[in-house]
Amino acid sequence: MNGKPYNRPMPAHPQLSDLEIAEVITYIYNEWGNEAKLTDVKSVKPILEGCKK
């Protein structure tokens, strides 16, 4: 970060809703991956539930 190595995991953001997480993923795909993909909340929900275990 700012030219310095950063070796820590990204902190969790538990305050984000499933919809907000889907929107962030869609943004990343569209801006950085150039895939023009829409991430549906239905596809995010099972992944998030698996992370809570």
C-alpha cells in the first residue's frame, strides 16, 4: 500500500448486506476483470452462509 508491502488479510465488513456485497463483486468484475458480469444476490448468499460456519 502506497509503495509498501502489505501482508495482512483484508478485514471483514459484517455490516454489509448481501446486496451490497453482490454490488461490490459486480463492480470488481466490470472494472477490473472487464467481464461485464452481474453478480446476483442469490449466488452470494450461500457463500456468505458457508463463511459464517
